Amino acid sequence: MSDNLLEIKNLKIGATVYPPGEKPHDITIVHDVSLNLKKGQVMGLIGESGAGKSTIGLSSMSYGRGGVEITGGEVFVNGRDILQIQAQGLRQLRGREVTYVSQSAAASFNPAMRLMDQVIETTILHGLSNKAQAEERAIELFRSLGLPDPENIGNRYPHQVSGGQLQRVMTAMALCPKPDLIVFDEPTTALDVTTQIDVLAAIKKAIRDTGVAALYITHDLAVVAQVSDEILVLRHGNMVEHGTVQEIIEAPKEEYTQELVKAHSITHEEKKPTDNPILRVENISASYSGEIQVLKDVSVDIHPGQTLAVVGESGSGKSTLARVITGLLPPSDGRIIFDGKELTPALPDRNIDDLRELQMIYQMADVAMNPRQTVGQIIGRPLELYFGMKGAEKRKRVIELLDEIEMGEKFIDRYPAELSGGQKQRVCIARSLAAKPKLIICDEVTSALDPLVADGILKLLLNLQKIENVAYLFITHDLATVKSISDSIAVMYLGELVRYGTKSEVLSPPFDDYTDLLLSSVPEMKLGWLEEVLAHRKMESAGN
Amino acid sequence: MGHPILNLVAQRIALGLLLLFLASGLIFIGTQILPGDVAQSILGQSATPEAVANLRKELGLNDPAYVRYFEWLSGVLQGDLGTALSNGKSIAEGISNRLQNTLFLASWAAAFSVPLAVILGLLAVQYRNRWPDKLISGVSLASISLPEFFIGYLLIYFVSVQLGWFPSVAILNETMTLGEKLNAIALPVVVLTMVVLAHMMRMTRAAILNVMQSAYIETAELKGLNPFTVIRKHAFPNAIAPIVNVVMINLAYLVVGVVIVEVIFVYPGMGQYLVDHVSKRDVPVVQACALIFASVYISLNIIADIVSIVANPRLRHPK
């Protein structure tokens, strides 16, 4: 018998899909994937959505999410084929030999139970120790994972703890029964960069201290490079490349891996500010229901045909700024001057031309479109509303716009459900362009997309800016995106503007503490980055 | 500001009292617009106009409606439900015995049907879409689809007349032991259980299935918990609020909706008392019964609201 803890041989996984208007049919999600993992090793599974990485990770617990079924191959854990054992035996495996940390810890904890009871549940269930010992171990784990007040945090309920903390509590929950293998499924993806780094460090330390083996699933190569020994690159359920971290990062062989490594390679020459900004935000303060102040005295300018990037972690007020500019949330103080004249604070009072000239693109393209309208109807609607276009004229313009977003006429009769994530976002861009706006507010438009797709969207936006001379207010938490597309940058923290200026000014030292934290938290695609950063930090994230 | 839960609970109770006040108004208005004159109906068709006029004066019927309403209301608030027109006795006395009987029947029906509904709901979830689930759903749907008088007479015919197991008439008296009383009310309890079971069972099933979609149920499954523990510890506590709501509505039905069942089994409860006095045009009794039914309904729903509030960990343990 080999010394492999986990051995996956020729794994095939399928599912039955029910596409609208078609007969249900079977598809294959994972084709013939094999991997070996030794005790104490960490394997990174990387790929974009649909690569089958979570599905493979869960197969090591013989679990299929939804209608997913393992159709072929073998999975050995500690030398026995877990696909052959019955429910009773699986319950011995799950939570004892293999444990799981999910992407959204906030949704993965039972809201009606104290954290401690959930953390030690498995340990007690499998009879590994008594309650007092298990609690002691949990507290120790809380402490080593850097959670505040480790003695008492277990008495809290999930909603009383922040997202980054919950993610660490979930890691403690996975470690508590002393498993041989932990499956980490995108454990830091839902977190702010500044929080991600702490969770990442905690996970890395826990893996090192306990000697547990891990499958680390993520779409972010820079993140996985910090914690793994080996990396397996997946695409559409196929293995693309397998190697040590160093091999993959420094000398990728396959073309797809090379693309992944150099993602975020867009460069953009910064433009100089003009004398006549298209949008001037003057001393804006805003609050929700008059109580919680979310914006404090914010002033920024956006120049025609340029991009202002607004960055900050969740709760920094960046999306609220967009709501104030669009009129969805009238400010409690301050003025907004658009194209030389003051805008009325509240949306219902604005005239149709103001509405036309200020468009918005959202993070979730699929919920920003009516699923029962075709692409042609979606893009045609602003043409009708603002320009009164009809019939052939409208169709001609829709096709022009579809060409501009590099999709073409063949998509005109498709429904949103028939488009990929990137295509949906492109349709949303075309819809906003149809209004011939002077300013588009882009709210985290690439956050829900895979890195390569996101790059495509950013390139498109830059291109369109050149052609249409439209300005962007680009809201994001992703600094790599900011570096690649902005002309000026506003850094926000807890509702205040902490740093503002042209891109080169903002990104040149000396930095204030927060900007430094934010900049240094962006994972870099090099070995040993995590340790380097942690050694030089001056402050902690607000979400911590 | 106290604990937020206390505020919410106090708010519910205040709303309930307001609702009860409005209900009392509606009841009073309702009985006022009923056709016919109370004095006339007491004295009968042959009464002289003078006699009717005298009685009207005596009963205070010449006062404006709002005066009579507030007199009635202040009486009720002091525990005086008035006197029955038909026999001149205190309504409170007449009702108290009847109400006790109704509550006796309702609480046994509840003690039987609520746990049964929840357990069947849990079983249906555990074996969802397999035969036990389909059997449970089918039988309970069939029993709710049959009118209760039909089930009642079926049971009387087969169980009571043919098999002779339980009495067909549920008469209680003071000298009976608890066992004898239970024997007497067995058939009405079965009928009531069959009527309320399906609603509660299906709500339990739906509420738990809804929770079963949550990510934390997957977490529990991946912990290696057995399916029943997953449902009991992780799904059920998060499904309590909708379940309690439907349970309370059905409990209220057990008290206020038993008229037909009481009549079938000649059971000396509130329902029959109400029906008797409606036919005698005894307005004060009808008003008193209606007010008691309204307060039962409202208080059970307040309890449901309070349980939902208290069951929510976000409200119970604020940040």
C-alpha cells in the first residue's frame, strides 16, 4: 500500500441538467481526473467556475452537491475506496477523517446554535473526546487562529461575529476532530483583501501546526501559491497541468496556465485631470434612516473620458457614494454637480436627460436583466425610452452595440439564461452605452467573474472609453483592477475619503497606514509573499 | 429601552389588546344589525305594544347604541358578561362550565394532534418523495378533504354502532373519572385530529424542507451526522416560527371551530351553547360567546408571534 492519504483515480462525475425548453440530459462535469495527496501535504485545485474543482473536492467525502453523481473511477481515503462504502461508513469518514471549510461560513453555520456547540459537534458525535476536552481544544484552536476573546467567542451566535472571524471559526470546526484531510473550498473568496490575508495566514499556520493534509480550492492563483505544496490546474473538468507551486508559478508549461499566471496584465496610461470635471461631488455626507452615518464629507471629481476608481473594503461607503450620485439615496449634506449644473438630490425629481447621461452597471449581471426579455429587447429599451427609436432603426443600433461589445448580431434573440457570465455583463454594458451616457457608474462589475473573463471585460471598458469618451466611476475592492484601468483613485475607509488623487500620486509612497494595508494585502503571485507582508504590517482591517 | 425582545413582545400584546377592542366593536355592531327586536322576540308575537315598550325600557334598548356598547364593554371588563335573556341567569355562570368542556376537548385533541402532526411531518421530510411521505400526505389530505360531519357520522356508525368501542354521544358529568371522560370524548377527539392534522403536518414538512436547502444543512451532513439528527438539531430549530404559527391557528380552530363536531356528538361545549342561543335570539349570550372566541383566537396568535420572536436568535441575542 502506498503512503497516499487521498488517492483519486480516473474520477468521472456527471449530473442531469434541465435547460429551459430542452429535454433533460446528462452532462459530464469532471472527466478522468486523478490525483494523489500524501499525509500533511497541501494540494491547490485551481480553475475558473465550471472547472469542477469543488465537485472534485467534495468527492473526497463521497458527497455530490445537488444532482451531481460520481459516475466512474475510484477515491481512496486512508487506503479504502470510499465510493464503495455505505451510508453508515460514510458518516464515519465525514467529519472524522475528512472535514470541509466552505466559501461562505456565514451561511454554513446554523443560525440557531452557539458557535461552540457547532464546533465541537463532530468531535463529540464520533466519540473522540468528552465535552470539556473538546471545548478546551476548540478554545485552543480559536486562540491559535487569532480570534479575539478565544475563551468566550464560542458562546456567541453566528450573526454576532464578523465574516472573517466566522471563516476562522469554521476552520477551527474543521480542525477540531483532528482530521487527516481538510477540504478548503474558496475559504477567502468572499472576504475583503485586508481580511483575506489574516484568514489565509491563520489557515496556513493551522495546517503547519497540525500537520493535516488539505485540498485548497480557489480561482485565485496568487492565493493558492501561498499555502500549497502542489497545484493542479483544472479547466472544464479536465486536468490541464500539475506541478509544484514553483513549477506552476515560475515556469508554467500549458498556455492556459500561462494566461492564469499573467492575468491582470492590462496596462493603462494615466490621463491628466482636466479643468472641467464631468462630475463634481462636493462635501457629500449621507446616512441611512438618519442614524447611521455612512459617508462623511466626501469630495471627488471625475473628468470626461476618464476613470475614477473608488476602493475600500465592505462598509467603507463606496457603494453608498454611487447611490448618492444616482439619487437613490439623497445626501444629508453637500452638492453633486454634473456637467456644469447641480443635480437635484432625489432620483424622482431628475429630468430624463440627467437620467440618460448617468448610467449604471451592476455586479450581478444576471439579476440586472429581465430573464424573460431577449438581448435585443434589453438593449433596445433605452433606445426606445431616450431616443424614441423603433423597428429597423432600433434593430440596426442594437446590432451596432452588439458589435461594439464584441458579441455580434447572432445574440440578438437570445435570452440572458443562454449567456455566460461574461456575456451577460457585456450585454449590461451595451445597455448602458445605448443611452449615450457621459458617465457610467460601474459597481464591482468584474467581482463575480473569473479572472480571465474579468480581464476581457476591463479591456472592453477601456476600449469603449476611447471610442465613446465616456467617464467611469469604478467601484471595486480589487486593487489589481484599479491599477490596470484608473486615471485617478479615491481610497475610502469607514465612510471617509482617506486618500485621493491621480493614480500615480495615490500609488506612490509615502502611504497613509490604511492605503498601505490595502496595497500590501493584494496577493502577489510569488512564493513567500504572505510571510513578507505579515512581517511589515502597521494596522488591521476594520472587518477584523 | 430594555431588551429588544421585551419591546417587541410588549408591542405584540398591545396590538392584540387593540385588536380585541376592535373585535368587540364589530361583535356589538354585528348583533345590532341583526333583524328583529330583542324585546319583541322575548315576549313573542302576541305581546302588546305597551309590554314591548316597557321591556325595551327595562333592557335599556332605547339608549343610543354607543352608550349600550360602552355599558356592555365596561361590564365585560369587570367580568360581568350580562344576563341571558332566555332564562335570566348570569351568562358568566352558564358559559364557564361550557367553556371548560370545550377547552377539555380541545386540549386533548391538541395533545394528540400537534405531536402527531410534527412527527409525521419530520418523517415525511426524512422519507421525502418516497412511499412513507406519499402515504402520509395522501392520508392526511384525504382526511382534511372529507367534511367533519361526514367523518363524525362514519365513526359513529362503524366504531360506535358496529364495533361498540366508544359511545356515540359524548356527554360529560361531574361524577365521571378522567378515564370515563376520555372514553366519552374519544370519537370527537379523533374527528378533530383528522381535521387539523393535515394542515400542520404539511406546514411542518414544507418549513423543514425549505430549511434543508440551506448551506448549514450541507455542513451538518458533511459532519457525518445521521439524517434524523440533521433534521432534529439543525433544520427543526430554524423552522419553528412557521410551524408554531400554523399550530396556533389550528389550536384556535379546535376551540372556536368545533361547533359542528359538538353538535354531532351532542357535546356540552361552547359551540352547542352558542348554536342554542342563536336560535333563541339571545343576543347577550351570542355577544359573550363571540367575544370569548375572539379572545381565544387573538391570544393564541399573540403566542405564535411571541414564540416566533423568541425563536429568532438574532432578536434573542442582539449584536
